[in-house]
Amino acid sequence: MAGSESGANDRAESATPSAPDPNAGLINAEGRFCHWRDRPWDSVRPIQTSFLTGSDAVAIEMAARSYSYRGIQTIKNPFDWALYSLLLWELKPRTIFEIGSFAGGSALWLGDHLNNFGIDGHIYSIDINPVTDVSHPKVTFLAGDGRDLGQTLSPDWLASLPRPWLVIEDADHSYGTTIAVLEFFHGWLEQGDYVIVEDSLSAGKPLQALEEFLMVCGDEYEIDTYFCDFYERNMTWCLNGFLRKRTTAGAIAPSFPPRELGEPGLPEWDEFWLNWIDSCLDLYERSPEHRGALAELSNARSRYAHYWKEAPIEDLPVIWQSTSGQIYQRLVASRFGQRPILPTDLDFLLTFVEYCSGLPEPESAIRTALVAIAYPIPAVDRSVWERIYPQLPDWLAPAVTAALEAWQRR
């Protein structure tokens, strides 16, 4: 009897269903997922790896801006396109939320991939300016603000959507929008759902938001290193940005602190932007006719002109020696600083000189020189230089002399 009773117990225990393995069926599951604290959180420059320089990353990003899918502009770098294909095949999401539609190309791509992979899913692509000229049976374009998704996505409707979910945060790449999207979806994500923070490389702001979000509820998520490190560590525009939910919705009630969301879009001056321009200069030096590099450096020159115009005069010597000033000096000394200028450049420069002529000396001379050296400076009348040069301070005069000498050597 004892033996029979023991055997019955064994059979009963074997018949009891065990908890599902969340890693079942995943590629290289062992050691694949890690805690967010085990990752570096640094994006002060464009991606740089053992085989990809900063200027390489800039060139890829510029090319991605011109990429299209089925004739629709789709800004996505080739590394991440490949990763998305792998993720869709593995996860087989039934519901995809894309925050930030742009022209609708990526939603169209996602819809085609669901069809190609035989996935019974649907994409909801949300943007302040909803797409109206792209259609796909598996895509619905909605009007909505990533900072206030509750106005677009009702609780009853969300509760009806099938799992697993894939949330893609790809809006304006600002701190405020990214953290608002993460905090909104956190209460809805179930175990095994994914959230991707796109362009966490951009200016560091989405990455900052992602890190702050995980400081509050990071134990409920794990970073999928299979995708983040598929090519090389964080060789993706979504740095640390492939997250899988570990817990069921509502398992822990996080207390998110009040947020200063700031303004949408990218900041005017930050370390990432300065490193971006530095890498653009590297790209220009190796490819002087690269249209993207020329456009970025022309934009930088224009932004610097406004910078030198608006900064308090007493701050200019310190700014000149700062990281921003060092990048500007490199731009002036580069071949770009000696390129022939367009008529519109000359019109701008002459207008700026005219503006400066109404300022008291030596401020007039300093501001004129700061801007003019970023152009082929003989474009400014010789009489102007004869007037302003004696009034330049010691911190600026050597740069003007070097710029003049470089132009004369041409």
C-alpha cells in the first residue's frame, strides 16, 4: 500500500502544471537578459565601436534620413531594421504601439512583416500629426500626443487588445515625451511584453529618461542583450533600449516622482550635439563633398553665428575656451572654413557685419570677427578688417591672424 500511495503522489505531482518558462523558445536565452544597473549609460557621442568610428555613425545616420520603404521616407538605420525583423519573428506580437509615425513608412514596414511572418497582429501608430496618405490593413494611424496618451488610448480599449505587446517609443526624442510614454505603458505591460526606446542615442535625452524610469521600476524589466549587443555592445541606435517586462501588470505600484518634462525636440546646445559636429568634421575631412556633412556644418556655422550674437559680451572669452568654442575653432581651421561661400552666405555675413557696426567698440569688432572667421573672411571688405583688427582682444586676435593667413595661402 505504501508503495502504491507513493506512486499515486508522484503521478499527481507530475500532473501538476509547472509555471511557464518565460525564456522558452528564445534564442540563446541563458545569460541573455540583464539588470539595467549592469549596463553603461553613456551616449555623449555618436556610436563608436571597434569597427565603427563616430564619423561612420554620422554617415549612416545621414543616409538613414534619406532611406525610404515602398517610396515613403523611413528614418531607420540598417542595423536596427535587421534587429526588428528578428524581434518580430521571435516575439510574434499581437499588438504593436508605435509612438511617432513620421511619414508612416515604418508602420507600413511593420504591417508587411506581420503579413510575411503570418502574425495575427495589428499596429497602432500615434502622432500629433496623424498620417492620412498611407494605408495598410494591419495599421491604424491615430492622432495623439506621446505626453498625454490617456487622451487617445482608453482603459477599456487597451484591456481588450491581445498579447504580447510591443511598444516602440519613437516620437520627438525628447526627455519629456520618452518618460511620459514609459510611465503610461508601465501599468499596462504584462510579463513578456517588450518596449523599445528608439534613438536613445539622440542627444542623450531619451537615454536619460530611460535610466530615470528604470531607477523607479527597473526590477520589473530586463534589458535584452541579444538585441542591444547583436553586432557589438550597444551597436544600435536604441542604447539599452530593448526591454522585456519581467512581472505582470500591477505587480508593483511604482511611485513616479513629479517630472519637469521640458520642451519637445532636441536641445540647442549639449555635449552630444558638439560631438556630433566634431564627427561631422571628421566625415567632411575624408569626404569633402559629402552632402550630409556639408549641410550639418553649414547649419552649425549658422547656429554659432546666432550664439556669438546673443551671448553676453563678458562671457565670450570663457565660451571661446569651452568645449563648444574648441569645436568652433576646429570648424574655422578646417577645409570647410575655407570653402567658397554661396551668395546667400555673403548676404548673411554682410547683414551681420552691418548689425555689429551699430554696437559700441570693441564689442562690434569682437562679434564681427567671431562670425567672419567661419567664412572665407576676405568676403568682408578689407577696410572692415583694418578697422576691427586693432580692437581685438588677445584671446581672439591669434585665431583671426591664422584664418587670414590660411586664406592667403590658397
